[in-house]
Amino acid sequence: KSDVPAARLGFRARLPELLRFGLSSAASALLSLGLPVLLHEVAGLPVQVSVAISQLTMLAANYLMLRLFVFRSSGRVAGEATSYLASAAAFRGLEYLAFTGLYQLARLPYFPALVIVLLVSTIAKYGWYRWVFNRRAARA
């Protein structure tokens, strides 16, 4: 492993990390859609319960995927988990506000507004979570 902090690596050196982020984002999207359907259609749970279980499960799964698979962090679990949870809540709130702005104020149809918000948010999340999970490496 390189002694160069992740923040100073060029695009080519970051490409594997970007690919892992893309894979984890795709897996997260599929699981976020598939798990509630499985819980509701197969297990017979109410829709609201299925979605709630899915969201809580994906919150933990996304943290683990980002920490272990994408950024391969060896930082303090408690500190990173706290930062991740606060960040995830903030991102959800900002996504909702951005969606509302595009949908109601800019009068975009809901689907393009949602796609734009999620694409921009995903790019922002990569940069932010890269910082959250690499703070220890950047200090070294």
C-alpha cells in the first residue's frame, strides 16, 4: 500500500476506488429496491414495515461497504460511524430540499428532478465519504 495520502492521489491511482464506489452504489440501489419488495411480496410484511427495515438495513450495509470495500479504512469505527450517520442524515435532507427546489420551484418533472439530484448527490457523497473514511490516512 502506498504511503501517499489518498487525497493526493491522481485520477489514475484513484480509479480502483472509484470503480469500487460505483459497484457499491449499484449494489446499494438494487438492494434498496429489492429488499422491500422481497420483504413485502415474499415475507408478507406491510409495505411501510418493509421499507423501514430496508432503509435501516441499507444504512448499515452502506456504512460497511464504504468503510471496508470502497475506502478500506482502518480508522476508528466509532468516529467514522458517527460521521457517516450524521452525513447520511444531512445528505437525505439536502437531497429532499434539492428535489423540492427542482420540482416545485424550477417546475421540472419529478423523475428528471430526482435523477439530477441523485446523480449530483452521488458525486458529492464520493468526495465527502472519501474524506470521512480517509482522515486517518491523511493525518499520517
